[in-house]
Amino acid sequence: MGIIGGSGLYSMPGFEAQQEVRLTTPFGEPSDPYVVGKLEGVDVAFLARHGKGHRLLPSELNFRANIYGMKMLGVERIISLSAVGSLKEEHAPLDFVVPDQFFDRTKGRISTFFGEGLVAHVSFADPVCSEMAAVVVESGKQLGIRTKNGGTYLCMEGPAFSTRAESNIYRSWGMDVIGMTNLQEAKLAREAEICYVTIAMVTDYDCWHEGHDAVTVDQIIAILSRTPQTLAGWSDR
């Protein structure tokens, strides 16, 4: 099992026998060493998406190396954790959304292992593993967390947040949440034949909501600090 997220997950209860594993891939260095151990008897490889200290912008991430490294470690399923903005009233801060679709608004990121003489086309109509999504949603409900199955994650470039015009356009398109990282992970996981699911925690209403101020980093951190300690440090907004 692979877990991609922020540094708060180092303190997951029950994460035992941890050791750092440094990998070099054909696509360069991953964001950070992988932390490999056992969680409830399951082999787990954890990767801090933005590196220790959150030092890498979304546009600076080496997505190919991150996913290829997971494959090298024998990972068969990836749970990706991230903070997102809500584009619908029904998704309130502290809600969890498990998207089943993605929409790409990034610019020029490399999101394929193919090319340079190796040509392939991969089905991506359903980018998320439905079996894993169902397990995640049920687990959230058992923990008393408002967890919603389905929705569209719009992946923007960043690091700036949306303008009000952009945010309202995304809402008119029917998008559910907005973030900066998960689309490329999902595409590369599909090419690597690794099951993938995103757990998106809503931290804000982006900038469209009249009853809320425009999103700031301070607001996101304040929301994250209200979550259980084991879920802190996810921010990709």
C-alpha cells in the first residue's frame, strides 16, 4: 500500500518498523525518501509529496519519479491525501470528498511515462479505483467523518489560488473541488497499473462564496489544525 501526503502522517498510530528508503528512478529523484513500515500488518510506503518542510511547489513536483518509486517498492494501491477548496455549497470545510473524476487545468506538466519512441494510449475514463473509493468512504463513515463518494476534482496549476472569475467558471462547469496535485498522480498510477484513490479534505470555499473571505494559506492551516493529528499537514492548495 502506498500513501502520498503531508508530513503529519509520519505520526500515524500503529505505523511500525519505519525506515527511510532513498530511491533513484529513470525519471530522477522523488520528492523525498519513502518511509516504509507496517500498518496493521500491511506493508506501507509513505511519501511526503512536497518533501520535508513542504519545500516543493505543485509545479515543481517530479510526479513520474514519485509514482515510479512506488512501483519499484512493489506498491499495488495508492491512497493520496490532499487539502482542497470547495466549489459547491454542499462541500463544507472539514468534509472529506473522494472524487471519481478529474479535470485538467494545468499547463505543461509531464504526466506520462511514454514518449521518446515509446507510444501508448491508456484508458482514463474512470481514473479512480471504485473498490478503494468504496472502502475509504465506508471507513470515513465509521469514524464519524462526513465523507462523500464521487465528484470532480479540478486540478489547477498554482501556486496562486483562483481569481473570482475562474472560480465561478469552474462552478458553472459543475466541478466539486479544486486542488493542485492529484491529476498527474492519477494518470501516472494508471500507466503504472497501480490502483489509485484520492481523499480530499475541504479546507475552504475557494474565493466564490460571498459569506467567506478569499482563501489564504492562514485559513487553510487553521482548518488543518482542527483535524485529528494524524490527518494534519496535507495541504496542496
